[in-house]
Amino acid sequence: MKIEASFVRSAAGAADLPRDGLAEIALVGRSNVGKSSLINALVRQRLARTSAAPGKTRLANIYRVARGGRESLYLVDLPGYGYARGDRGELESVAAAYFGGGSRSREGSRSANDVARGSGRGARGGREGARGVSRAALLIVDARHPGLENDLAAWSWLTDNVATRAIVATKIDKLSREERLRAMRTIEAVFEDPATAVSAETGEGLDELWKLIDRLTNKTSG
Ligand code: GDP
């Protein structure tokens, strides 16, 4: 299938996010987990990272992708969180600005911090429906390290704040067949959700990942 992809922009804040109503799939995960590699593998070209502006705080790198006759969508690379054990703050400040939310409540009572950051305003609300934009989240985890505390914290935040989400286990090429089965079982058990196994290196699982993305975008744009 023909894929056309382009870098749109590095968004400094919520005001730079797309406003054309196309579906957005955000990749969330630890620094170095392989998000840029996965974006490049999905679009079959080297797009991600070319725009990296070191030292600048960025909210998101945005890529626009058209596959075959399908409606275009955005792949959104959110800044990776660090290795601090169980640190929710790092992920939350970015994710709250992008998705909206940030409180433990599903029903939108936003915290004072969110309002101060500007993520609580209706027009920029970010959740499904707030400006007619569907935003789904993919939590990218390293298949070799199932259930890291900060990944679990990220999933917990997404569960509370983002209606459409899924887990993707990457770097699966680094595991033997037997290790993969064990890793995927562990991941699905600790996150209590199905996970899709992929490798940006070998391309394994990318077709399944595109199918998953199609399902998520259909779900949110309905
Ligand atoms: P990001 O910080 O999440 O964007 O991570 P990168 O995409 O920059 O990847 C971090 C490192 O992991 C790089 O050295 C990549 O080459 C490597 N990497 C990423 N994905 C894979 C994968 O699927 N398999 C293997 N073996 N290495 C990977």
C-alpha cells in the first residue's frame, strides 16, 4: 500500500496542534523506548527525529500520514518520560497539555494546574469531542521490560483520561520466540489489556499495528 508521510511541525504548545479534524494517534512512552523508530517504520521512511530541536521544550512532533485511499491521520510523537521510578508528573504535564484532563476524574473536573497550563480551556480541551478531534493514545513499552513502574503510571493516567488507547510492545526482535510469549503474557497481565508486539527493526507486527490504528481511529471518529 502506498504511504505518503510528511513532518508537519514541532508543536511548542497546545495552540500548535492540528485543527483540521483529522484523527490523531499519539505515541506515549519512555525516552529511548523506540517511538521515533516506530514512526519511521510505520511510514517506511526516515521522518522522525529530523525535526528534533535539542534544548527546546516541545509538546509534540506531528506527522501527517496518508495510506492508500484512507483518510489522512496524524501520528503524534510526545516527549518521552524518564527513568524515574513511578514518577507520574513527567508524563502528566505533557499528556495533560496534549489530551486535556490531568485529574483522576474521568468526567473532566480539571485541576488548577491544568487550567494554569491552559489545557483546560474548552476549545483546546483535547478530549474526544471537545473540538471535534479524535485523539487516541498508544502506550509504547519495551517488550524486554514488562510492567515498569513509570509505564504502569502512564497507563493508569491514560486509562483515566483518554477513551481510546492501546498498548504496543516494541523491540520484540530482541527476544527469542519463547521469551516473546512470556513477555507478552506478562505485559497483558500487568496492564490488564491486550498488547500488540512489534519491531521497528524487522518490521514484524507493523501490519497488525496499522490495523489497530485503523480500529482506534474508526472508534474515535464515529
Ligand atoms: P525514542 O526516544 O522513543 O524516539 O527512541 P528511538 O526510536 O530513538 O530508539 C532508541 C534506540 O532503540 C535506538 O538506538 C533504536 O535504534 C533502538 N530501537 C528502536 N526500536 C527498535 C526495535 O524495534 N528493535 C531494536 N532492536 N532496536 C530498536
